[in-house]
Amino acid sequence: MTNDRILNQARDFFATFAHASDETLDVLVLASAVTHATDAFTSLPRVLITSSQMESGKSVMLDGCAMLSANAINAAGSTQEGLKAYFYETPGATLVRDEISQVFGEAGTQRREHVTYDVLNRGYMRGETITHSVQKVPVDVSIFGVAFIAGLRKAVPDDLASRSIRITAKRKPDTIDLDDRKDPGVAAVGAALSRALHHWVRANAEDIRVYAKDTNFRRIHPKLTDRRKQIWYSLFSVADAAGGTWPERARRAFMAMALGETDRPAVGPTDQLVLDVARAFRTTSTDRLLLSDIVHDLETMEDRPQYAMSSRDKIAKDISRAFGDTARSMRATVLHGKDAGKAGRGMGWYASDVMPTADKLEGELFTVDETAEEFIDPFDVSFDE
């Protein structure tokens, strides 16, 4: 049974006024949800939204996060002493700072607001504090919390960028019409969703806390370790509590935003075909499909125009060659999800690059041998008539 209704509503709400990729919207909603459960984690993300041009939607995304997050404070409208006071009065506050380039410069090398910098650079770890004077008595104030920041070009120093989930904003096409996030009606819906999100997160706080204590996040993706784990594991913990499609969506966002070219295997046309076939199995949640249905799914993939430009017979033959068999009648051929094991194994892929949960053996494309730390294919590769 899924528990994703509130996250889905928050995601749908965000899409009414913000133009961004699916992965970006998923991350913004998950990070906003994390602000309601900061006590469950030992590290928290900074979400950095940058662009090379103005009017690309950075401020819109920040406003959406501020609406959904717990105890958000707009640092751009606060003095540095006022920022200290807010964290003193509101433990676990969420810092939102637009035009962060005004603090660090567009090259990210300046530091004009020392409190803002401390909160952003050190406040991602539990236990970090800043000194605040309360009735002339120095008090250590926790600065641990999530932060959403936006700016032009590089915008922040390298040390802060390394602590951030980085999003590149792109200007909305003129042909797309969206709601005005400043409209009172939109703001009212955002406030209601923030309350619902808080209630949902607190109701699932124990599950989130238990999941966050798991030390083996490599099972989600082998590159989800060290600094990447510090940044992302809170989002995966919330996604797991929601269930449904959210764990997979979090994983895909991680792969899109956190991995560089050197972290990914080289993917040729045949490799991509196997990955796309894997996507067809994943989206249909079945362990076998008619080859004709797979070809149809490939032809309708908007981000893979090459299939629509090929004949159906050619696609079917390419699939058969990729999976080590001779082409047969599309009408009669059935392909098993598990058959992709051998096809993918020789290409150096991780199981989690293809399927969302490599730790679950049933119906996966690959099986993980935890002790040998390698991926094995326990099934024979064949087409069943």
C-alpha cells in the first residue's frame, strides 16, 4: 500500500506555477518535506538553483519551496543579527536566500554576509552552532537546517557547491502558461499543503528515522556514499516513507543531478536500447511483455525519437540481437524482464542504473550477490513463445 498522496499533491501543486524537469520538481518537493523532519537526520541538503540568464524561474522555485517548507526565513530580507535571532527562536529553521550572488558574487568568491555563509556552509551538519547574544549573554545557537538558495552563474564558493543539490534553471517557453505563484489563491493552497505535509511527515517520522539510520545506501546506487550520501539520504528516506513511485523518482533525480560523466558507464546504441527496454518493464510493473508491446512503448518515448523514425521490424530485430536471440514474429514473442540480466551484465552497468531496487530479487533485471559485491545473472536468457 502506498503512502504517497500528500507528496503527489505537493508535486502537482508545484507544477502549476514552476517550469522545470520532472527530476527537479521531485527534488524540490522531497527537500521541502525534509524540512519538516530535520530531527531525523545528521546532515541536511542545500538546494542550489543557478542559471546563466535572468528570468529563468529561480525565484519561482524558491517561493514554492518557501511555501511548502517548515519555518522558512527569507535571508535576503533579514539583517545578520536578525538571522541569528530567528535561528535562536526557531530551531531547525529553513533558510531561503534569493540572489545569492549578492553574497558571494557571480564568480562565487566573495563573502559579504558572514552569518548567511556560516549557516549555509556549516549548518548542513547536526551540532553546528553560531554565537548569539541574548540579553548580553553569549548563547550557542544551532544553525542546523535545510537551505534553498539561487543565483546567477557560479553563484557560490566551491565548498558550498559541494554541499548542494545543484539545479540549473531554464527560461520557460512563451507557449507555456502557468499560474502566478504570488496569487493569493495559490499562496492559500501552498499554506494548506505545507500543513498537510507537516502532518504527514510527523505521522511517518519513525519510519523516516529508521530508514535514515541504514548505513548501506549503496544498495540504491553504488555512488550514493560519502558527501553524496550526506546530501541526498534525507530525500531518499522521505521517498521511502511515501512509497509508490517516489523511491524510483528520487533515484532517477540522483542519477540526473549528482553523477558526472565519469560516474556513468559509456552507453552505445545497443546499451541504450537495453536500458529503454528496462524502462518499459519498470513502467508497466510486469515481468514479461510481448515484443510488439515493447516496440510500441519505445516508439512513444518522447526523449527517444530514433525509435519513431525506425520501422517496427528493425526495432524488433535490434531488440532480439541485444538480448542474444534471433528475431521472431513480434506477435508471438514474449520477453522476460529477467532476460535483460545477461544483456546488461557485460556492459559494466550497475543494477541500480536500470532498476530502482537492486536489493529486491523478484522481477529485477539483475540480481545482487551481496557477499561477492558483483552482479550475477541466475537466469537463462531466452524468448518464450
